[in-house]
Amino acid sequence: MPPTEITNRIRRLRFEHDEMTQKELARRAGVTRQTIIAIEAGKYAPSLTLAFRIARAFEVGIEDVFQYQEHPPTEEQKK
Amino acid sequence: MLPQQRLAWFQIVVFATACATGCLLWLLAGGQTVLAAFGLLGLWGLSPLFVRRKKKEPGEVLIDERDREIVRRATLFGFAASYLAFVLVSMAIWFCNWMLHSNETVSVHTLTLPVWIAFAVAVVARAIAILVRYGREDADATD
């Protein structure tokens, strides 16, 4: 899937939540681990429902997890 | 391997087997016998067996919204490829019959060819698209 304009802090939030594994987050959000991997890498923009479920898994607001960018970050900026 | 990937591989293997059988028939018997190889595509009817998978643990999600999106896009690609194949094969038949041999009638055996090929291309193109889309994302696993 093409890179999305949605950035996220899932990796950092997982780290902050006792290094929660992708598998555990997937279980809490009710999706497959592959989907968490794709979202984390910015390759898949989740539906609003799934975004809320992920935010709820971390017990934070949706904007603490996902941010919308008018201009997607370039590969250089990502590094 | 995810159920969708297993299914895609099964469909590609069946298609490859049908193609190999078709080539063999053409070499051994020639002519219209090649069409008999398309009968092997009936094995695609076993596809549901490859989608089923027992859950390893209670509550495990096997298919979610991303999988459905990948399959939806792959299906669209399959239909587009199928339509293209149908038109190209139909034009090729017309070209061979009319332009090369000035033959105004088409054999009833040849007439089924565009339909069979379009059907096969739809399934195989969809399977390849599914494998490609999953393949691109598998490399990103971190833990």
C-alpha cells in the first residue's frame, strides 16, 4: 500500500507501556500482528474504528497515537 | 503463512499445472486437445480448504480490515487483467482467422478460448497481486 499522510507514535507508546509486543497490541486491538506492523511502518492507514481501538489499548487519546500531516514526510525526514 | 497467501499459492500451482499439462497435450496429441487441460482448473473448487485455519489461541484474529482491503484491491486488479486478456485473445482469434487465413467462421472450440483464458487470468492475477502486497509488508516485522 502507498505511504500514508497519517503518522503514528505506536512504536514509542509500545515502548512506554512496558515494551508491549506487537502481538499483544494486536490482541488488544482485535487485528492481526501483520496489520500492526503495517500501521507502525506507515504503510497502512487504519479505519477510524481501529484507530480508536489502538488508542484505547494504550489508554490515551486518538491524537496521542495518530497525527495527520498535510505533507507526508520524505524518506530523508523519516530517517 | 496467512490463509490468503496459502490460497494464492494453491491457485498459482494449479494454473501452472494446467499450463504444463496443456503443453504436454499439445506436443503429444496437438490441436484442440490443449483445451482439456483447462479442466484441471476445476481444482480451484478446493480453494475454501486453504482459507480455513484453526485459531491457535482463543480470541485470535485471522482476518481483519487490512486483509479485506488487500483482497479487494487484488480482486479489482484480477478483473482488470481478465478484461484485458479477454479483449486481447478475442482480437488475436479474429486476427488469425480473418487476417491470416481469410476464414469467416470461428471453430466452436476456439470460441470458448477467450472465456477460459479470461477466467484463468482473473484468478491468477488476483493471486499474484495478493502475494505481492503481502510480500512487500512482511519484511517490516520487528519483534
